[in-house]
Amino acid sequence: MSSLHGPGWPDAFAALPYARFWNPVLAPLPERALRALERGARPLPSLPGLAASRATLLDPAADSVSGYGFDDKGRMHVAIDIDMPGVTPAMIDWWFGWHGDRAAKYRLWHPEAHVSAAWLKAPPAGGVGRARYIGQTSIVDEYIGSRRLNGSIRFVPPAQLGFTNPSLKDDQVATVICARTGPADAPVDVGWLAHAVLATSGGSVMRSRFWFGGEHVAGRGGPGGALAALMASRILRLTESDARALLIHCAEEMQHLAGFLPALHADFRDDPVDLPSAA
């Protein structure tokens, strides 16, 4: 295990009980991501939109899709599939409920790019997994490529995004993390994300999808939000550089997470107590 004193892990965090899971060394990008980057931008219609994904994202027989595309209307789609050996869908639900209250936990996930995470409002006491994160908003500070972003991730029930597959009733079989995303400092959402996790013989595969811009832009909180959405729709022009950076970031963080999540989950899944420290 690498030193606890690497980038993004202050000395003060070294005494935390999960500090042993800190590893500042990222593995090389998986082959799917490398192929997608080598191919370059794809025509937007060749990537699964939100409507098509409702039918295919939770279908084990559906083809793997990795790539990115954008158009002159400000829309951008990114798709990346990541194999997660030893990880179950239930572990992913647990992780999304567990990590959101401490910067140190968030930094475990991507040691180079993640800075901090905090809940906008405290989740219900005693909740774990889906009960802890669905309906909550995570405020994150992170780098996507070289750009530092302060974002809002508002988790919603899968059914709100149209995912009603019966497999979601069993978190050992499948789960899908669904959220609205946008800047933390403006009342506007600029896109959707969905991380579908399907059990396989050796663990799981995560199918991550991002839909930004165009019809996916919407305001929050009344007239101010509507005005912010109108402005965002006019000025938001996501580029190939943005798409590539997001694909790389997602591939890195999910692959890195798979490397330590089974052991972390085994050690902390039954611990209901949040640490009092702001770390």
C-alpha cells in the first residue's frame, strides 16, 4: 500500500480508521476506455440516449458501449462500461450512502481528482445504502481533467428516470444510481447521470451514462431557476475536451473504487456511526 501522505491526503487524516484504503496510484485506463479515446468523437445518435437506455441499460444481454459524442446544440453524451471484479450491486449502493459525508472518504475514490464531498442536508439517521442517498444532494469539489468544479449531485429514485426493471428489487442482482447534476452555486441542472451495476459471475459490470445539455437542462427553485436554465441553454457548449475528460475521470474513479471496495465494505458495512471529525 502506498504512503498515506500522498497528494490530497493530509497528515491529519492518517489516524482515520479507513486510512489504510488510501492508495494514490491509479491503474492504467481499462482497454474499453482506451479504445473509446482512440476512436474519438462519435455521432451523437450512435450513443444510447436516455430514452433508449431505459430499455437496455439493465439488460445483461445488451452490447457494451463506451464512447462520447456532442453536437452544435450543446448536447453531450458519454458512455463507459467498467468491469468491477468482486463487487456486488449492493456494495455500490452502500458506497454511495457511505462516502458522501467526509472529504477523506471521497478522496479514497479518486486520489488525484477528488477534493471534498458533503451532504447538502444530513441524511436520515440510521439509513444505509439506497435509504441514505436517494433524495439527498451531494455537494462535491473535484477536478474533471484540469478543470476544478463545484457541483451538485441530486440523487433520485431510478423510477423517476424511467428505470423500473424488476431486477432492481434485488440489490444482489442490479442497482442503478440516478442523479441530476449541475453547478452548486446556481439553481440549474445541466444533465443526468446513471450508473447501472449488474451482477456477473466474477463481480459486476458498471454501465455509466451521462447526458448533458439541450433538453436535459432545467432550472431549480422557481423563476430564478427558470432564468438560469434559459441562460445555460444559450451559453452551454460542451466540447470534445470536456467529453474526453469526463470519460477518463469516470473510468479512473470506478476502476479505482473496485480495487478497494470489497475489503472496505467488509470492514465498515455494519458500522452505523458517522465520525464526528470533519475529515
